Amino acid sequence: MGAGATVTLGVSLAVPEPYGTLLQDRRASFGDAAAHGIPTHITLLPPTQVPAAARPEIEAHLAAVALAGRAFPVRLSGTGTFRPLSPVVFVQVVEGATACSRLQEQVRDPQGPLDRVLHFPYHPHVTVAHGIPEPAMDRAHRELADFECAWTAAGFALYEQGADQVWRLKREFPFAQHPSAGPGPAAGSGHPQGPGVEASPTFEVTLPSGTCRPPYQRRSARPPATL
């Protein structure tokens, strides 16, 4: 890359498997063409263009955020929408929203390399439809209304958007601290296992009858994993 080259980065908390893929497949089934270029996630930093040369500083900053972080429980339940302000239907974050909000503020620390102003107030969510016809948006809102899953978030990750508009995982940042002892084991972030990442998460999941495909019905082939 040249001296003035830029890259588009994002930081997010993954929805673990098999539910990340399940929601990604459902998003595609509603007619959202971008679905398989965006892994299912909770955004911590929206798409942000930065100098390519700033990557080492950015990764050092994110590593410091993760080092000070503590694993926390996350639960998704039901659907919501930003319409008419923005053409988005999402699955709601009903537990872990405060921790996500605090984390995204640390990622965008005004003294750090990812300082930026958001277009809308931060509201943690998992997008399941964006910019598609209203009947399809209504269908997404209706058919995922009973979706629910829970896990313990043990870290977050950095993604980069390619020229093909596909988001690809670049680096994971596991939290240094784990939650205090309590009911049930601590669980992973949902990203592929890497150094310092806990074991696979334990789930409590309710799937809406007749609307979400179980894991064994997922597609066997798809575009490469992305954000």
C-alpha cells in the first residue's frame, strides 16, 4: 500500500455459533444481499476509514482496552426497529447493553486512534435486515420476534472491509479478566478459538417455531467469513 493508503475497519462482538450463522442465513432469506458479507455481530465501532499505516497503533489501543476488560453476560431476545429514522430491523440486546456501551466508548476514546463522532446515539443491537423492502422488513421483525440466546462475551475483534465489501476477521482481543464465580461456566466470545479465548459458550436458546433453521439445515457452502 502507498503512503496515503487507507483501510476501512470495524470492531465488534460476535454472536457465537451456531446462532451467528443461523441469524446470517435468516437475514439472507429476507432478501438482504449484504448478509453473507457481514458476520452476525454487535457493533462496537462502525465502519471507520483510517490510514493503513495506523494499524499497529490501533491494534495496540484495542489490546489495551481488552487488557482492562472483563467478560460479561450477553442475552438477545425479541426484535426491534429503527424505522422510520433508519431502515433497520434488529434483534434486541436485553442483557449486556451497558457493558457494550462502556466498551464502545473505550474503543472510541478521544485520546486514542479510533476517536470519531457517531451519526446516531449508540444503541447495541444485532441487525437482521437493512435497506430491504418494507414487507420483508416486517417479515424479519415478525419471524424473529421469539428468538432468544445467551452467552458470556470473553472478547471482541477487529475486522476489515475488502474491496468486495466483505468484512474479514483480522485479529481477536480476549479480555484479560473473567467474571466473578457464579452459576454456570464462563464461555467464549464466539470467535474461532485463539490464544487466551475461553472454551465454547453455553447457550440458553429459544427459536421461533417454523422460522429459524436448526444448525443441521445450514448451508454447506457460502462466501468466506466476514463482518
